[in-house]
Amino acid sequence: MKIRKPLALGLVAGIALSTFAVAAPAFADPVAGSYVAVGSDTLDASMNALTNGTSATGSTVRIRANGAAIGSFDAFGSATIQTKSGGPFFTRPSGSGAGVNALIASVKGTTFGTPAVNIAGQVDIARSSSGPGSNANAAGKLVYVPYARDAVAYAYYPDPAHPGDLDNLTTAQLKSLYQTGTQVIGSTTVTPLIPQSTSGTRKFFLSAIGVSTDATCGMSTCTTSTLPENDASVLTPGTVIPFSAANWIAQANGVAQTTIPASGVAKLGAPDAVVPFTGTAPNLVPAASFYSSVYGRDTYLVVEYARIDTTSATYDSTLAGLVNTPVATSLTNFGTAPSQPGAVKKKFGFLAPSTTTPVRAYTW
């Protein structure tokens, strides 16, 4: 289980620039004073930083909703969460798919989780590390707003006797591993691991290596895995697992809670010999060549379209402002000045998204 993120206290309007340090907070789920975000683990750390406050860039950056706290709930932690004061406790949405499903249930006023709980109005934003895919629809009830550019590589634990065997696995080798399971590569017996089923990282990685659906994944763990994504502590000698390059960089740079063993035995592989980052920790930088490859992906914040549509009766100007990319105080902005969200996201291993065009999705 991953360490839960800190709960930051106090109020700051918009994005603040400050010269004083932020006190170390306690670890707990947030108490939302306004909007609630759930979903992707890949976006946890950077969203936590933006909503709780961070000085990782040398300026103190914190995004508020008209002065009120935004509650971004981790993908992993306690089994249930209560997102709004007086609201119901319900199953924690773990991963992109679960986050989007929770948002849909919140919008529709239907049930979510096990046991099923009506969560009407309890979720405002879903974090998603993958796009809407076949659910894209010009008349969609939801809208995916690009957040940042990530890439997915694989983390591995080398066989001490053959440490270089897994450094540069090819796409063909990765496809073979995830279609047929354990096999020998070089002199190493390699066992592929996979994150849990609602993981956007899992879905994207399988697609990137040409395993079109879970049904074509030949590993028995495809249907039984409960492993969290981006957790290097699950690795043992000879194992590999899909891993967000941005999340690895954030952990290695010390701006996110780390799961990378201190011994340094876990490594991030270079698919097709394209290295995901440059530099040395704690100053790793995303490699544009890898992020622009087949392994690169845009990530998104997902909201109800009617709430950001100025012609709608349910238009919410504050929520709309939080996903209005050109605005420097929005969560989706990628301004690169130290006091802007993009500079924070780069510290957490992200690059600017390939497009800023929102994509509507889902009809019901």
C-alpha cells in the first residue's frame, strides 16, 4: 500500500509566490472545502503538490477554488473515503477507470463501489492517465482536458548475476512477455507483473506494446492482479512492471513519496533503447525523445461538460476556471515560470501535453 499524501492547512487565494517555507504537514486524506478529485495514481503526486501547496520550484505554488481547498484523494489508501462534509463513505476510486466511473455516478446520481453507495454530487474531477478512447463523442456529457504529457516505460529488478539483461527490452520482447508470461531473456528468467484492472497505466501500456485488450494478455495475473501502479516495492529479482516515467522521475527527485528501494536495485528500463530521462537524481529531467515515442501519452482532468459550458444552466465559473488551460491559476495550465503549474509538473516528471484541445466523451 502506498503512503498517503499530506493534508496541507491554511488558505491561499489562487497561486501564491512566497519566500517562506511551508511547514511539514500530517499525512491524511484531505478535507475538501470545495471540489473533489479522484482517480489516477500517476497524477496523485503532482495534483497533491498543486492543491496542497509546494515550493519544489523555488516559489510556493498552490491552486485554490475561490480561496477554498481542493481535495485530491489518492488512488490508494483506506478502503473507503468521505469526500465532502456530511457525505457518504464510499469505495476509494483506485485508478483512472475507477475515477471516471465515480465521476459518472456523481453526475448521474447513481451508485458506485462495493457495497454500492449513491454518490450524487460527491466527485467533481476525475484524474485520468489515459484518454477516452472509444468513448469519445462530440456530444459527450464529460470532457477530458489535457493536463500534462507522460510516458510509460517498465520498472525492473535485475538478476544480480546478469544485471544488464533487462536494460533495453524491445517492444516485441515486452509484447511476448505480456502475451505468454514468464520466459528467459538473455540469461534471466523474467516474470511480467501488471497493475490492477482499473489502472490507466496498465491500459495504455498494453496498447503501446500491441496487446490490444486484457483478453489477449496471456498471464493469469491479468484477471487477478491487485497490484497498485507505480510501486517499485512489488519488484523481486527478474520481474518487470509497467511504470509511469513521470512518476519514477518524481520519486527519484524526492518530490513524491518513494517506493523505489534505497538499495537502488530497482531500475527504469529503456524500451527499444530509448532512455526515459536524462540527468541524475535528484535532478532527473524527462527525455522528449521518449515522451514523443509510442510510449508517450497525454494525461487528463475530466469534468462534467455542462458545468464548464457557459450556455448551460449548471455552468460553474469556478470549476471552469480550474480547467481553463490559458489561465495561470488553473490546474491544467503549463506555464513554465517558477510560480506557475507547468514548472511544478516538470519537477514531477511531466512535459507539456501534445495538445490543449479538450475531448468530449460518454453519453447516457
